[in-house]
Amino acid sequence: MTPSPNPPRHDRESVALTALALLDEVGLADLSMRRIAGRLDVQPSALYWHFASKQELLADLADRITAAVPNSSPSVLSTARGVRDALFAHRDGAELVLSTYALQLGSSHAQEALATALRVEGAGDPEDRAVALLHFILGHATLVQQRMHADSHGALPATETVDVTAGLDRVFDLGVAALAGALSASAPPRRARA
């Protein structure tokens, strides 16, 4: 659909911020261009002044979510936790970032932060290893968010404990440590300084 020739009433930033607020309210499944336009009191076609497609808008939202990941952290574990925390900061954040990452849309800020942390810890081939860690983080965060949604809708079996995420922080830390340990173990040893 071609945008009308009238100048837009909103800018790219206001559209993205409105979409992010709606994501938190209604979730990814119910986030539509029509709903965003309704919140902005414009026609859906007006959004295409700022974003060529919904996928481009979602990639922008994913970039905004992962922008919260620190550029430098003291360890791979703290960087991994920073990525996970950024995903948890928004409803369906993990699913949104995972879907845009799968389609190779948006930036790779989270992956670059992990690669930097791996480099600092002396891991060889940090770019490929960062991909493996990011896959683990995205999968883990998606699982946790899905459990939280199921719990909020009463869809978990009655045998589940009250805290549906109990123990998952420990599982996350163990997974990152196992991957980081395996990564470090396969890295070439650092040369001792004279």
C-alpha cells in the first residue's frame, strides 16, 4: 500500500515507542499495524512512512530491546545475564528478538557483546562461539517467558510450584558456565608473558 502524500504526524521514534508499549500490553501475537495505528490515531497506511513493513518495525523493536545489553561486562556470565535481562524487560521480548534474529533482521548487538566478553576471557573463535551462546540464551528466555504466560492463564498443571521460574536462574547459569567452560577449554592457551 502506497502512503498518502500528506506529511506524517508522527516520527519513526514515536511509532516505535508506541509499538513497544503495546507489545508490553498485548503481547507479540496481538501486536498489529492496525492496533499501533489506532493508538496513534492514524490510518495504518501512515505507519509505512516510517517502516516499510511490519518486519522492519519488529526488527527495530528487537534492536531497542537488545540495546539495553551492556557493551562491556566483567565476564561471559554477566554478559549472558545482561542479554537475558534485556529480553525479560518486555513482554514476549525473547520471542520477538528470536524471530527477528532467525530472519537475520536488525542488528547483532547482543551477539557482539557476547563475542567481546569471550575475547576478553581468551576464547578462540569468539564470533562463532557467541552465536552458540546467543542461541542458548534465546531458547532459555523463550522457555521462561512461555512458562510465565502459561501460569498467568492458569494453563500449567496443578502439580507445578507457585513460582514457575524457580530454579531456572540456576539452570541458566549452569548452561552458560558449561558452554563458556567448553568454549574456554577448546580455545588455544594464552601465551605467558615474559
